[in-house]
Amino acid sequence: MCKNPVDVLAENLITFLPVMIKKIIKFDTAPIKMPPLNQLMVLGLLQEEGSSSISELCKNLTISRPQMTIVIDKLVDLDLVYRVHNESDRRTININVTEKGKKYCLEISEMVKENLKSKLMNLSQEDLSILLRSIDVAKNIFKKLE
């Protein structure tokens, strides 16, 4: 029986994403300790978006509020983020990246980029060209998915 292409694509994307993340973030040796993926995602989003409420973080990263509280507590303990009451609504607490957190994000980003570059150097020119074109096409298609 022939499967619907949308079903096949959904199944492939579900299995592809964990493999991609593992290949990009996994390190044989790392000069700094890599935080868990959920902490990395929170830091990355805050670095990109700026100040964000816990509810917005939960929604954007599809992490439950209790789990997000644990993640934020750990990042606060590491002095990578801090909490601040929203001035327009004191019930809302915003999360911001500290200067240490910004430096840490930059270090992680550079380390991931260097690690990935060393892995990509093992590919042929043809594979590199195909991968580059494929990523460009995928990015353009994913921009249409809103």
C-alpha cells in the first residue's frame, strides 16, 4: 500500500531532527561543559528574542511550565539568566540573559560551529554542495509553514 507523501514526510522529519541535533551538538571533547538541550534552547531563544515571560518560553519551546521552572532555576543558579518583574504587569516574570549568559552563548555557538566545520570537512565537495542546496531549499519551504 502506498503511503501518503505528507505522512512519509512527517515520519521522516520526526526521525531526522533528533539525528541532526545529535550530529551537531555531540562532542567527543569539549573545552566547556555542554548544558542539557532544553537549557540550550532556552538560552538560544532568549539570546535571539531578548526578554521573555515564562509563558512565552513555554509556548515557543513546547516545554511544560513545571519543567520550564526547573530549567530556569538551573540557569539562574549558573548565573546565565535572571528573573525580573514585568513593569506593566507585576504578576508576570520576565527572563533575561546575563552578561555571563551572553558570553556563554557565544562560546557555545563558536564551539558548535567549529565542531560542525570539522565534521563537514570530511564530506566531498559534491556532498557539501548537495547539503548546502538542500538546506537552502528546506529553509525556504519551512518559512512557508506558519
